[in-house]
Amino acid sequence: MDSDRVKRSAKKIGGKAKEGFGKATGDKKTEAEGKADQTKGKSQNTFGSAKDKLRGK
């Protein structure tokens, strides 16, 4: 696992935590930001996986 993949996974996990915090506090903006961070992490991970396949990893 390379450092880029770790960063993408951290983005996804951070988004999940942010969403949970937003739900717990009733802050819809924070909850939405958390969901957006998760989506960004997932899309970056998908791109990274495709890049790895092209490199033969």
C-alpha cells in the first residue's frame, strides 16, 4: 500500500467521523461536508486502483 492510498483512506475515514459528528450535534453542514469527504475519498481510491492496475500492481 502506497502513501497515496493511505491518504485516500484517511480522507474517507475522516469524512465518516465528520458525518457522525454532524449527526450527533445536529449540524447539517458538517454532516454534508463529511459525506462529501467520503465521496471524494472513494473516487480518489477508485482512480488510484485503476492507476495501480495500469502499473501492474
